[in-house]
Amino acid sequence: MSPHLATTQRICIAAVLAGLRGLAIAGPAETHVLDDRVIERRRELSLVVALDGQCIPAAQIEVDPPFVGTVKTSCVVEIVGPPSEALSVHAAGERLPVLHAPVADAPPAPPRMASIGRAIDLVGITAPVPVAREIVAAHLYMEKDGVPTSDVSLNITVEGGRPRALRWSSPGVAEIALLVPEWRPFVVVVAQRAGDPPIRTTVAVDPGPPRDVVVDVPVIHAAVPFEVAARISTTAGVQIAAERVRVQLPRCTRLAPMTFSCAVPGPTDLGVSVELEGIWIPLDHREVIIPPVAAVAVAVPVAVPARMPRGALGWEVALRGGRASDGTWGGGASAFASYSLTRSITGLMGVGWRYQRATFAGMSPVDGRLALAEQELGLLVGARATPVPALPWTVRLVLGPAYVHQRAALGGISDPSAGLRAVGIVTTGVHVHLDRYTIGVDVGAHVAVDLVVPGWSRPAAELVAEVGVAAAL
């Protein structure tokens, strides 16, 4: 029998069990031994005590001396003591004998025949070996001319494990100790005498008893179906198959194997059990709170600007109209490449073009009107920010140098000139995400300072309005 297979003893408890999660319950109690071994003349076992399908908390299980108990999980207690002593535990004041025979980790070598009929033989133990513990896993028999001998040159290897020791227990009989660092279905012990082919024996590896329980419970409300995720793994880290894991919620309705609905709000017990040899053994217990039915919140859609993830590239173009402080109207356009610096700040680099045309009445003795056309082409750098991420409101600032070209005409005479100015444009407005594009409407100001004055000076400030479109690449 595998050392971690459960053994169940049913004992009638006549008295009322008090102190078990605040309830007074009477009925049969069960002890479940998950693992029971004798290791270096010390007995080690893991045990669960269950009542009516739920575990008695491990902290409430008392152990008779000379045994010592240690709480491992909410349900599992580990007990250590001498292998020759009878073991009993106490749960809520009742004595429960543990009638289970432990498995010896280092069984003696099987009796050998008068002659093994060959020079070398290798026999593995029948019980599975534990993980991360040195143990005698095989026995080696040697003969020379039909006589047992230990005077040989040997090479011992373990496929999937580490050889730890070769000890001669008697002439011609040796114990091979090994260690398996992590679980695998089996290891292969290989022995080879100098000049002979190798011989092998396979030894199973014990995954250990089920112990570690992970439970994921979502946010739940009364009368709302929810799904519980429960996983159980052994002490060696091997996950138990899902069909051998069961969740119990006594006050709730099971809609599917792991889906429940709880009609009544308030605290309720949640238990997790594992199936071993056809017996369901509780391994975990906890209390969950079922809140009242949640009020349904109506989500009001808010059009917010599309925010590109950090590092994303994009573009934006806009058409602009404006009015200078002297009443002159003009227009223009801009085109930018964009780079997302953060979730709310986007860097911009591009060009801006602006056109203005103004006429001025001539003063005596000059007759006619002066027509002045100006074009401005700037190289602009800056950023657009979304101050409040939940609102479709943005602010943009771009700066840079601009080349200015003017042409003045009066009475058929044309006079071109050029200049250089520093330009700054600040705008703010609403940008709404539509499909993969962002449509924006902005208002703001265009401010310029002449560095190289062209033929005609112009007002330094202009009020502007823009309509633009942007998208990510």
C-alpha cells in the first residue's frame, strides 16, 4: 500500500462536540492518515480528523505523549514520535486511536538464495521512495565463483536522482541509498562492475500526500452565480486531478461542479476535499461572507480621447483659422508625428504653415491701397497632455523657429522680403475617440517674436481655432 493512502476509522462520539466553529454537533468522527513512514527510527505521519464531512481544525487536535503534533494547514496535523508506541489523538475531548501501520523507509535486504546464479544482481524496493530524502532504494548482490564477495570495483548511477551511498550489510550484499531532488514517476538505478554490462532496476517515486490547497473565490453577492477555483497539490508539488477535488458550500446551491449560487447573505463555510481510494477527505476549511444583492450600477458612457500606450507612434493633422490683434484674418495647417511619452503625455514634432493677407489704405500723397501677403513656415516641437484622464480635454504647446516670407504690392509695384521669428502656439480643447481616430476641436493663441524683422512688422499675437484628426500607427 502506498504510504500516503488514507486509512479511515469510524468512532462514535456520544458526547456533544463543543467549540467546533461555534456549533454543537454530535456524530461519527473519522481519522484519515494521509502519510505514515518510519524514517531513521522515527515515525512521521500526516493526519486529518473529520466530522460530518468537514475537518476538525488542526489546532484543536491534541496528541498523546511521547508524540508531538504540528499544525501544517487548517485541517492537517503532522505527528512525530517513536514507531513502537501506540498512537491516539484527542479531538474536542474525545480519544481517537490511530490504527495504522507505518511504512518503513529502509526495508531490510530480501533474503538471498544460496547462489544467485550469476555474478551480480540488483533488486529495487517495492515501496515508492519519497522526494528530497535520502533512502535505501535498492539492494545489490555479488558473487565470485558462487561465493558472496564484496571485493569488487563498481560504478553506481541513478537516472533521475543522485546516488548517496553504497553500504555493504554483509558479504556480497550492499544497500544503495539515493536522493530524488524533485518528483518524477520513477528513477532507474544502474550498477556496473568493471568489464561487465550494466544492470538496471526501476524504483517508483512517491508524490507525497495531498496537503497544499489554493482557493480563489471571486467577489460574490447573494443570488448571483459564481465560480470557485480550487487546486490541491502534494507535498512534492504534484497537482491533484480536478475530478478528485471537490468544494462544499453547505448553505448554497451547486449549479455545476465548481459553480454555486447562495440565496441567503451572511457567513457560510467553504470546504475543500480530496478523493483518495474512493473516500473524500476534507483538507481545507474557511469562512466566506455572502454580501446582499449588489445594486446594479448604470454606466454612463463618456467620450474620452484615445490614449496610446507608452512608446506608441502616431500622427495628427489640423486646419487652423485665426484673427490677429489688428483685425486681420488668416488660416493655416499643421502636421505632426506623435510619440507617447506616458499614458497622458504625447510628444509632438512637425511643421506648421500660416497665411495672412492684409490691406491698408494709402496716406497722402500716396494713392491706392497696400496689399500685404505673409506666409510663415515653422519647425515645431512640443507636447499634448490630458490633465484629467477621465475627461476628453487636452492641452497642447508647441514651440520653434519659423521662416517668414512677405510680399507687399502697391500701385503695381511688388516688394518681397523675408525674416525669421520664434513661434509658440498654445491650444486647449475637446478630443473625442471615434473608432481608430481621434477628432479634436481646439482654441488658443499664436504668439511670435521677430528675430530677423521682415519688411513689414505684424502683430505679435493671434487668436486661433483648430479642427484636427489624429491616429496611432
